[in-house]
Amino acid sequence: MGKIEHKIGGRTFRIPEFDLMGWGTVREWTDANRGPITEAIADALETGIPASLGQVPVFSMRETGIVMLLDQDAFEENISRCITHFLDIEDYERCSRLQALRDRL
């Protein structure tokens, strides 16, 4: 997994670029990459919320060129899912940062 630059509204974001090759189904890919996907979502939220952005790029899929975007109306639901993930892996520092961001919504 590398990083690419993606532009939205005059801003440039560095986002992960995932490789989809070698996975039988999208479900297998998402299950195997749940941690890195959640990291990418959390990173996007940590950029988008303080900057009051309406949309942030989360990650790209190399073979398709598709960039997954997260709209502001989905920030709260996704931040809660990220907090649950980081609690499960006992990353309490990240939980604390995300909780503080959730309080700003």
C-alpha cells in the first residue's frame, strides 16, 4: 500500500492507495484490510473535522482509480465506528483524539 495525492477544492490530500488484486471478493478484501481502512477513515476525519470540510478523500483503489470519499453527513457515524475499532485494539490515545473530534461535531 502506497500513498497518492488527491485534490479536492484546491486542497491536496495524501491518501493510501490499496491494491485490490489477488482478492476473491470485495468482502474478503475489506475483512483482510479492516485495520488499514479504519486508519484511513480516522486520518480523513482528523483532517476534515478541524478544517470544517464538507468532504474528504479516504483512500484510492489502484486498479480502478476510484477514490473513496467521506461526506460530512457521515462523519459522526464513521467516527463512532473508528472509536470502537481503536478501543478493540487498545489504542486509547487515538480514541481520545477521536472522541475530542466527535465532541466538535
